[in-house]
Amino acid sequence: MADLRQRLAEPGIIIMDGATGTQLMKLGLPSGVAPELWNLQNPAAIKQHYQAYIDAGSEAVLTNTFGGTRARLSLKHAGDQTHQINLAAAQLAREVAGDSVLVLGSMGPTGLLMEPMGPLNYDEAVTHFAEQAAGLVAGGVHGLHIETMSDLQEAKAAIVGAQQVTDLPVTVTMSFDSHGRTMMGVKPEAAVTFLLNLGVAAVGVNCGRTLEENLVALTAMRQAAPEATLIAKPNAGLPRMEAGGEIVYDVTPEVMADYALKFKTLGVKMFGGCCGSNPAHIAAVKNALAG
């Protein structure tokens, strides 16, 4: 049986999956439709999405629940389906993953700014994340992965919310830009110290602008916390629109595989792709890291 804590303690790098949204669009997700709704409306496509990454070599897949909090689903008039949407995403992933591939419950930002800059207070945020985590845990996830965070208080709310409903391991990644900080001004050194003190199993970077900037941010985390278990899930570069409206990411599978080796030198324990990456990127990474 897959066990995240055990896998983190073993040698080697856990190969994660790549992008979700862009892959679901390739499977026919209409523009403007929340990907999470497809967990109930088009489960066959969601299973196909998970399967493609597992076939490419992913040893851990994230559930299709990045925007799965009640706060975010309410924007699509689906807040009352929060539990069912998260439950279904996890169950579908477990059906495809079997007993050997890890299924991690994806928990992204609520989309609301925290007080005093926005309307969301800390206790409300904890409640939102606890509700989401409960659905994912009921669906059978092996751990909870909090991702693309920029505000440490929201990240803390997600961690505490998850810890309120389960003792499964929690991992968390922040998103940094070219100025070396998150959108809310958090530096990697501050993030890794703060998050490790909350008892997470691993911490790191995801999304961001470029592979190089993610590498710089993760290097800062390693220097600040030599003992940390690190994660990297960078974008395949920045998107650009070609003639005809097609969105293209410039980072090839080969380039991402080369960078995976650079992240390996930092002792990264979990590596995958974020926006713009696809199963071909993961297959190339898998091959490079096996060499």
C-alpha cells in the first residue's frame, strides 16, 4: 500500500504529476467551467487525466481539487457540493492509482485575500480548508498537498484546517516571482522556517515564472533549513499566445528534465510540473532522474 511518510523516508525522488487545468482543457473542459465540477459531471475524463500521468511515470498524483474550497466553488454556485466534489476527486484518483501510486489531496488558495487586506478572516479560512480536507480524506487520499500559496497566514489556515480532520501528512508549496518573494512579499527563507514549525512533512515551491527562479527560491530554502524535506513543482515557463489563440509554453520536456537534475542536487524529495507541463514532461523527468 502507498504510504507518503514511508516514501519520504526512503531513498530516491518521488515523481509527481504535471498540470491539471491545461490537460483537462485538452480533454474538452469548456472555457470558464471550474475543473472541479468535472469530478461529478465527467468522471471518465478525470480518470483519463490521472491515468495519463501514471502511465508517464508519476508516483504521486494530485486530486483535481485545486479550487475545491467552499469559498472558491461558491463563485461557480457549487459551494453546497464542496464535500461531494472533493470526495469524488479522491475516489476517482484512488480507482486509477491502485495501491502503489500516491494520491495527494490538492488544496489551493481560497481566492480571497486575508484580513486586513481582504474579507477573509483566519478562522473562516481554517473552516473552509478543514471542510475540503475532510472530503479528500473521506475519499482515501494518502496525504494533503497545499499549493500555490502566497500568504503565510492562509497557508497556516490550510495546514491547521487539514490537521483538524486528519493525522495524514501535510505538504505545502509557495509560489515565488522574479523578485524572490511571493505575491504577498514572503521570502523563501521566512516561508520554510515558518511552515516547518507548523509540523508539515515537506515544504517547497510550485508554479512561479521560470524554472530558474524556482531553483533560486528552493536554494534559499535549503540554505535556511538544511534539514527540510523539499518539493519542487515548477511551471513549464511562461505562457504565450500564438496565432489562432493557442496558448504555448516554451519549456520542452528535455529542458524540464535537465532542471530536474539541478533540483536533485539540492536534495529535492518530490518533483513534478505545474502550469504548462504535461505527461511528456513527466516521462522525461522520470527518465532523467532514473539515470
